[in-house]
Amino acid sequence: MKLSIVVLCYNEEPVLRETTVRLSAVLNSLVEKRKISSDSFILYVNDGSRDMTWAIIESLYDKNPYVKGLNLAGNVGHQNALMAGLMTAKGYADVLVSIDADLQDDVSVIEEMVDRYKEGYDIVYGVRSSRDSDTFFKKNTALAFYRLMSWLGVKSVYNHADYRLMSRRAVEQLGNYKERNLFLRGIVPLIGYETTSVYYRRSERFAGESKYPLSKMFNFAIDGITSFSVRPLRLIATLGFLFLLCSLVAVVYTLYVYFNGETVAGWASLMLSVWFLGSLILIAIGIVGEYIGKIYLEVKERPRYNIEKFLN
């Protein structure tokens, strides 16, 4: 069985070199135990970096027989870059493991993933056993996001990111999902093959800073919600009917005051109503616009990525 480890890489040289050392050790161990073939490999995916990332990958490729490299022509985003790596590697491997190069995910559980695959599972999720290494803010926003996704009817695995093993046939099925607005954590569970999970403790970053700031995490969450659920649109309609009922109550009250000859100042309540309903309308338009924007991107059918160079 030939194993490919698809790695989304970053620009800190110490991280890439340490990642290579650890993943090479995993491959060596699995080869010695005859769980995988000796021509298994590590595929680094460079998402169009303008720094020295690709030069480091080329250097690792020259020195380490396990290392291969994929350089994308321009930055296409985390999910598209990961898809590029998977679609490229599936022609050369029987099983694929995706992982980020920040060394926070425990590479030692790859062997357990391989064991679960040999038991008949096509997809094995790497799931964090806890979020002790996260800040209070990140821990609670992540929990809120997963709960929201569940409430919206989106299938996802709690505390799972993009660290997973997939069989070749699972990756081939993944390639049949053609949307440009990728949210792989929601797409992979839709494939439907046998799945299981392995658990690990996530570490602190080995070096450097995260390339996934709050703004990117927020956009990622919006993509996940709007790519898999129309419930926000239904909520707009529900709110519309709710405020219609409120307005009917207001009409009854206004007529009552009018026929009783009472004077109502009303300026403050009028202004509050205008501002509140105006903001609600803008939010509703924004949600609808988010969906229209995704339709706009999908109908153009532009390629998700372009490959500049493949070191194989």
C-alpha cells in the first residue's frame, strides 16, 4: 500500500525542516513494519507564496527521497490548495493523509489511521481530544461555530479540522464535488463511505505565527454556513412574518390612541424603529447577497487552482 502525506506548508524554514524530519520518521517506521510501501511520499503544497517557501521545498526535495513538491500559480486559499494536493497525489497513492505543516497535529497517530484503514474504513478523522492549547476566545468561538453548523443541519465532526486519512476512492469521489466555495469539513462527510476517528492532543505551534488570522477564520465560517445551509434565508422570512405581526399590534395600538384622543410624542420610538428595522433590512440583504455572490462564482466555472510546478 502506497501512502501519500499531503502537507499544506508555511514559510518558516525551521517548521518545514522539522516537519520533514518527523514525517520521514513516521514513514520509515511504517515501511519497516511493512504497513506501507517504500515508495510512499510526502507532498508539500505551496499556496503561491512570495517568500522562500518554494525554495525550501526544492531544497528538501533534493535531499530527502520522501519529499515531493507542488507549487501553485498564485494564492488560492487553504481549502483549494488542499484540494489541489489531494487531486494531484491521488494518482500516485492508495491512501492519502492531509495535514498542516505547523506541527500542531500529532503525526504519531498516522499509524493508527493506517490501521483503521486496513480494518475497512475509507475515511479516518483526526479529532482533537481537547482544546487546552487554545485561547479562551478561540476555544469558545470554535464551540459556538460547531454548534451553529449542527443547528443549521450541516454534517461535520466536532473538533476535527483537515487532519484526516482518505482512501483513493474517497478522494476520487471528493473530486466529483465541483463547487468553488470549498468547505471540506462539510463535504467529506457527504461522501458516505465508512468513517471512524482517532483522537490526539494538539500541541502548541512549533515556531512562527499563525497564517490564519481572525478575519480569515471568520470568512471561513461564513463560507461553511452559506455553502451548506439555506436556513439563514428561511430565518429572514421568519423574521419578516414576526415583524409583520408586531406591526399589526402597533396599528391596533395607534388606532386605539387616535380614537381616544391621546397625544403620543412618539419621536423616540419612531427613530428607534427606523434604525432597528433599517439595520435588520441591511442584514437580510447582506445574507441574500452572500448567496447570490456564491452563485455568481459558481456559474463562471473558473478553475480552483493552476499548478505551476510539480516536483515528482
